[in-house]
Amino acid sequence: MLQVDIITIFPEFFRGVFDCGIVRRAKAACLVKIVAHDLRVWTTDKHHVVDDRPFGGGDGMVLKPEPIFAAVEELTGCSGRESLPASTRVVLLSPQGRVFSHSLAEELATGTQRLVLVCGRYEGVDERVAEALVTDEISIGDYVLSGGEPAAVVIVDAVVRLLPLALGSETSAKHESFASGILDYPQYTRPPEFRGICVPEVLQKGNHGEIARWRTEAARRKTMRNRPDLLK
């Protein structure tokens, strides 16, 4: 079973968000356990302060390192990054991280038994967290969110669906967009004609060899149209 721990100052953000679809079924099948933890639990002052002003001046506030270190070390039972087992990944969700991708989701879904997601907030997180505590710093795109919570949902969904048996079919994930480096081929269903637009005839004839060739070419055409960068 994959254990996912989410460290956040807004644990209520995750209420119900994982109770739908594939993630819900994976939880019910004991393929994954997901727990959102309130970072304030690991503060030591009476006001449960988790942030402070940045050294050197500037706008906003920065999440303090002490409660984050304490949270990760208690959850993992390890003192710092160097003592973490290979099966444990601690991820800081940050706009400065490497961009999340299908291959990275596969990496996190393979051989990982514990995944700890640290949700950034405000102007960011004290850099010592990235330097000495986490194994990965990940961004879900070249834009800035209010916090790491939406990014945590994206990563959990992408990783959980790649766990063995999560999709109910061993081949489902292999035929999706990005699994082969390009986008997936176009999909059609009934009716065969809608508002003058017809399903390609080759898909209706049942010749599997011709269908496979059409899908390969259609996937390349769609990739060229929508994501030509993938073909480079």
C-alpha cells in the first residue's frame, strides 16, 4: 500500500476531494492511504505560528523551517533527507521545482511506499527545507498558485491511477497520452454520425491492423497540432 501524507496549513481543503472516482476505489481496495496533516500541530508557541517575514526584506511571509522539519521527521521516523529509505519520497510543492510529468508520476508510483507532500504557501518556504529535508521539489506548471494544495491533488491523482490494479486493467495506463511520449489517439463512441460529423470509417470496420495504423498516425497528427514540442 502507498501511504500519502500531505502537510498543509489548510487540511480542510482535502475533505472529500479524494472520495471520488479512481482514487476512491484505490482507497477502498487498500492500494493507497491518504492523510492530510495540519502543519500547526508541529509548532511550539501558543499561537501556532508557521510563518515569518523574509530575511533581506520583501513582500509577504515565508513558511518557517522548524515545524516542517518536525512534521516530516515524525511522519517518516527519519532525521533529515540522508536517513530516508529509498522507498520514501518527500516532495516540496513549489513553483521553483522541476515540472511534473507523466514520467515523474510513473517514478513516484514505482517503488514508493511513503509519499510525503509539503504544501508551500505565501511567498514560499524557507530554503533550508529544499536544501536538507526533501528529496524532490516539484511544480505542476509554469504559473503560481495560492498554495501547494491544488498541486497535491493533481500529483496524488496522477500517481494513484498508475498504481497496479488502480485502473482495473493492466493496459489502460499504457495507452494514454504521454505514456508513449506523444498524445493519445482521438476517441469516438456512438452515434456513428452526429451533426454531420462522422466517426472515421476505419474504426467501424473491425480490422484491428488497420485500426492500429490509423490510431498511430492520428496520434501523431494530434500531437503535431496541439503539442509539436513533444515530437522534437
